[in-house]
Amino acid sequence: MPSPYDLTRGELDLLLGDQPAFRARQVWDGLHERVLHPEEMTDLPVALRARLGDALPPALHEVSRRSADDGQTTKWLWALHDGAQVETVLMHYPDRVTVCVSTQAGCAMACQFCATGQAGFQRQLTAGEIVEQVAEAIRAARPRRLSNVVFMGMGEPLANYDRVWSAVIKLHGDMGLSARHLTLSTVGVVPGIRRLAAEALPVNLAVSLHAANDAKRDVLVPLNRRYPLAMVAEACAEYVAATGRRLSIEWAMIHDVNDQGADATELAQFARPLAAHVNLIPLNPTPGYAVRGSSARRVREFRDQLETLGVNATVRMTRGAEIDAACGQLAASVTLGRRTPA
């Protein structure tokens, strides 16, 4: 079993079948409500704690931990049982604590400007491996309470839909995180957006758009060739109508690529019918994409133009760039081993 958080309650009952019935409940609560490692569950006998430590080893093995922003941003590099590696980022803000989790080792979407996409795809993460990243962030955030989870780390969440949604169910139902504080990101996997629209939990959706005409987006986000903008817009409209949630659009500001007046006009034409909020993200540097990010002045001008065109837009604060933890920079900086090309 890759992670203790892949364990179902029925499987835990079987594992502890020789114990009093209340022990399984104690262990389940210890993992999900108190977020403890087995050896920390002091309400259990010492022998049982040792047995659980052997039977339920963690999936995540810390390779490195780096901090930035005066300790307010932490990035972990984790090794998994098969040698795959992923990264997780914890961010402290005055009003919230957010963790950015990975859903795949690598990514097959091949977006030009993203370090993960440049690296290629290795494998899907299990639901437990995703949840365990959140559990480790909860532990590290104490005494503050982790409030938000964004599925914006390595990988395309909607290309690993079943496992990602199982993780969402566990985070909401077993660990008590509000669905309204869970955000899934996608570059436009239309079948996944439509499935998300039909789910009972109203999680947030963020679409990484980056270009609002098909010719340009075909280059920046190759998946656009399969799911062009008209299909993405239609699926997003279904999501907004079904959930009542505000759609977010992510836009990496790339110098002389997608930061011109015509780009703002095209973006406004896409965003307005969806009543979407636009997050402008100054492009963070990656080794495989030589183009620089837009200047701070150009980002402000772009935002102002969007607002003049009737679109609510904000500029996202860059966090963790000095440790390659900012948007688009996660790439498991220690070699991942063999990779499958996108």
C-alpha cells in the first residue's frame, strides 16, 4: 500500500481484527483528525504503535526541505516508494495557511513555460500520496491551522481525476477541510471539467489559460489542440451553472508573448461571459524557457485594461521563487530517474 492514507476504514478494521473494536476508531481518528504518525498515538499501547509503524509506513520520505520569504514559504522534495519524486509547498499568509500539492510525478501536458511540463511524465500519484502531502503540511503549520489546499503542484489534476477526487473526498469528509477551500487547477481537460460540474462537493476550479486565441494557445498549452478554447469555455460554463462557484482564470504574464493590448481584449472576451476572476502571475523563470516575465509596470497596465473591459483581475503575489517553489517552477530538482516523454 503506497500510503497509510490509501487505507479504507474497512481495511483498517481487518488489519486490527485482533484488537478491541474501538482501537480501529482511535487509529483512524489519529491519522485523519489529529494527523499523527502511529508512534505519536500515545493513547495506543506501545506494542500496537510499533506494529502500526511497520504495517503503515509513510509514503513520503523527505529528501530536502527549503524555506523562503523569511520562513513563510516551505518547499519539500519527497521520494516515493518506487523512486519517483514530487514537491509540496506550504505558504503562510496573515489570513490563511495554504498548501500546494502535487497530483502526478511529472506532467504530460508539456506547457512550454512550466518546469514540470518540461520534465515530462513519470506516473500518477495515489489518493493517499496526495492526502499525505496535506497531512505533512498540517503538521508543519502547527500551531496555525491549515485552511486551504490548492491542487496546483506537479501534474495535471484532472488527468488523474479518480485519485484526485478520492483525495478531495477524504480531505473533506475525514479531515474536515471545507470544499470551498479546495481548489483544483487544470490547463483545460474538458472531460474532467464536466465531471467536476456534476460532483456534489462545490470545490473551486482554476483554469490555466495563458492565451485566449487558439493559434497562440496551441503553442503555449499543447492540450489546446485537443480541447480548443470554445470547448473549454463551454465546459466552464457548465461548471459555473452547476456549482454556483466563481471560476478563476490563471494567466502567466510572458514578455511580448501574451501581455499586449490585443491579448487583454481576447482574455476579456473569454472571461466576461463566465463572470470569471483573472489571476495575473508574472512568469517565473525556468531553465527550459528563455523568455522572461512581463515587467511589473506591464502587469499593472494589463490588469488595468482588463478592469476597464469589465473583468475583475488581481496580480498574484509571487512566493518562493528563490527556492524554485513559485508557480510553474516545481520540477523535483533532484533527478527523478527514468521519465516518459510527453
